[in-house]
Amino acid sequence: MRLINSKTHKLEEFTGEIPPYVILSHTWGENEISFQEMPNFVRLKQEIDPRQRAAYTKIEGSCKTALKDGFEYVWVDTCCIDKTSSSELSEAINSMYQWYQQADVCYVYLWDIVDPGFNSETFLKSKWFTRGWTLQELIAPSNLIFFNQAWKDIGTKFSLHEYISQRTCIPSSLLLDLAISESFSIAQRMSWASDRETKRVEDVAYCLMGIFDINMPMLYGEGDRAFIRLQEEIIRSSPDQSIFAWESGSWEDQRGGLLASSPAAFSKSGDIIRSDIQSDIGFSLTSHGLSVKVPMARASSGEIIDPEIEVNYTFTAVLNCQRSYGNSCVLGILLGKNPLSPHFFRLYNVSLEEVEKSEVDSSQNNISNVYVRELWRPRGGPSYQNLQLNLSGFNEKGFSEKERYLSDNNTSGSSLDRFEDITHTAAVRFTDSDGREFVVLLELKGNPQHIKVIGPVRKSRTLEEVIRLSRIERPWKTPVDRTMWEHSGREWRIHATVKRKIVWKERCLVANISCEDSREALSAAKLLGRT
């Protein structure tokens, strides 16, 4: 461990017993002073680059305040780690929680607080409360002091615990060292990070390793896979089933697996605690997916059924956790059964179920072992979650739009709508001058997209029924982004394309659906190589 000598401003390395030291918590800015620049720190005092003035003042202030408090050494993450060494960086990140925990004092430097005294409004708005790494820096130290931009003491973790708890939703008992983080459920601890951000997506996971007492290698470049790896490591070391007690409507959580894509999925899980209904219940990672033992599986109607036999129902898998405000119910998650495999999948964008404890039979005869597997994995590349429908030529040929369906069940016909279901769906139902109906259907599953025209369709069937029957009778085999369909032998055709575009500075799938006469259709067919 390297420490800055607060008198000489030189780095010193310690391998055995570590002397008393102060540790700094702060938010990174531009042009921070690095490990390679520290040997020139004294010279920087006379020849400081204006762009590094704030970074220099931060380190200088830490050292001066530490000396005033009698501490000879200070640790600052920007300059005490050689980040050009991947092995050293990985070791430091895995050790960081322990370093903050073992520090004599933690100084929190709030550069965006300029008030000379304590002001609760500006304090709670500090950027420091929004960063991922500062969560462990708040929890780990036993002694923590807040300073404003001028290095004036504005309070401690103990004296300001009510304000901090209000801002972070971390219980005061933890802030006051009356409880340890391990006494809180995994879901609760995840919720504390749900609204925090990191500069690199992988750090969303890496900054939480200490809070869950996890060590794992750093693999920058793996993206949100890092958070999946973190949860897998937690599963290997803890039987706490609240790790599955999350709710999310985001695109990344539509894959059907039990693990969340980010801590944001736990934003509503701050009041979830462990329960005591089960014994000898666990879960493990297998080649078939995540194996979870649950004491019951319940159909949505409430009937108790065997998930290994029944394939046409939705099941509630009961978790060994509950809301803190009620002791009569435990929580469950909705699972669907894949009829073509032994695997289950988690239903998307649904709330956690509440199950009366009296309904739960946790005897060995009623425990089911189910395998939950993701329905699909992202192929990489940009994600398109918005859809714009452009229609042309239909009114001129006597067609009228009868109904429009989008995944969020918005039938208002608005031009831009956000997808909400596992297979993103948009459909438009048309009626011709003779009263016959047909449907243009666009579906997106992952990045592959499919567009087709279905007709004629029965008037008695709802648009949702047409979509479901299409998936069964005419399942997608290959991606289709352009299609042409001739209607009832007449001299016009439906031409549909879907393209990626930027609309209002956001990625958007633009579907152009047009009714064309035979000459226009012939030109388009040549473009597609179909004539």
C-alpha cells in the first residue's frame, strides 16, 4: 500500500504493518494528478498548470488537514495507485473497501459545496452522493468527516446521519455503526446503489464488491456482464434469495433470466428483508441455467400445480424474503415455462408477487427444483428501443387505419413509442373499401427484426389475437427488414421496410409502410432482387 507523506508529499510504500493514515473520498474531476506525476508534486506547487489547480488543491488540503490532526500519512486513489498496471489496479480495487475500513479517518471533500457553514439543501445535492464508488467510501469507514470546498469541517457521518439516511436510504443504524452491512439483505444493499452512476459501465459492479465481500478479477471491456458476474459470485457465497427480488422495465432486463442487469432494478427493494419460511433451500449455477429450489409453484389462478409436468401456466416461485412492513406474506417472482425445453424464464416487467405464508408448504415433498435460463442474450452493438411508424399511400387507395397496437398497449397512434415487452411488437390494422382487413406486423427480439403483412384477417379477432396466432402459425425463421405483399390480385402492393435512424438525437427504428401501384412496386422488387 502506498501512502503520501503529508509533510514531504512523497509517496512511501508499506508491505507489512501500515501506519495510521487518513483516506480521502471525493469525486473525480478532469486532469487529476496521477501516480506518475507525484514525484513532481513539489515542483507543481511553483509551476502548477491551471487545469490541475483543483486537483493539486485537493491533495494539498488533505495533507494539511491530516497534519493538523496529527496524521503523517494520507491515501488518495488518484495518485497512490499505478493505473497503468492492470494487476495493481485489480488488486487495489479488490482491497479498496478494506483500506477505507481500516483508515483512522476518512475525509470527504465536497468540491461543489461553497457555503461556509452547513446547509442541508446544498449538502444533499452534492455530486458525491450520486457516484458509485462513494457508496463504499460512506459505509466502510468508522470515522468520517465532511469538508466543503475551502476545507472547512461541516459535519461528520454521525452528526449528519439523519440527512445522509434521507438522501441515500441507508438506515441510520448502519451509519452510526450500530449494525454491520451484512445484517441487511442483498436486495437492500443493492437498492442503495440503484441511483448511483459510474464513468465506466463495469465499475457499477466493481464498486460494490467490498459491500458484498466479493473478490473477482477486473475485466474492463466486458460491459454489463460485470454486474452479472458479481451476482453469480454473491450466489456462490450467500443463500440470500432476495438477490432475485427486483423489478425492472428496462430493455436489458427482458432476457428472462433471474439476474438483474444493473442495481437500478433494485430501486424498489429497499424494504425487502430475509424471511424464515424455508430450510435447506438453495440455488446454484449449472450448465442448464440457474437452478433454484422453491417450496411451491403457483398458477396465476392460485391453484397449486407441479411445474415439472404443467407447461401452460405461469408460476409463482416463492422466495425466502418479505417486505419489512408486513410479516404475513413472502415475496415471489413470476416464471413462465418454455414448452420446448425443461427451462423456465422470468416474466418481464411485472411486479413481485406477495404470497401468504399460510399458503406456503416448505416440506421436502413440495420443494421443486426449477432451472431458469435467459431466453436470449444480447448480440452486442447499439440497442434500439424506440419505434416510429410512417404510413403513406393508403388513404389515396381507399384504405383506412382501423387499429394500432404497440407493446405498451398505446393505441393512440402516436408516432414515437417505447417498447415494453420481451418481443417488441408494433402492428397496424387496415380495412379496404370492401371491408376486408389485413395487418402489418413488426417485431424485434434482440437486434434481429422481422416485418410481415398478414391478411385477410377475421374481423372477430382482436389485434392481439392476430399477433399471437401469427407467432404460432407463421413463426419467424430468419430476420426480415423488407417485405412486399400483393393484396387480392389488385394492381397495387404493400411495401414495408424498417431502418435504423437517429430521431431527435435518439436511436430509433423507423418503419415505412406504403401502399404503391404496380409500377412503384416493380421498381422496389428490382431493388430487392425479386424479379
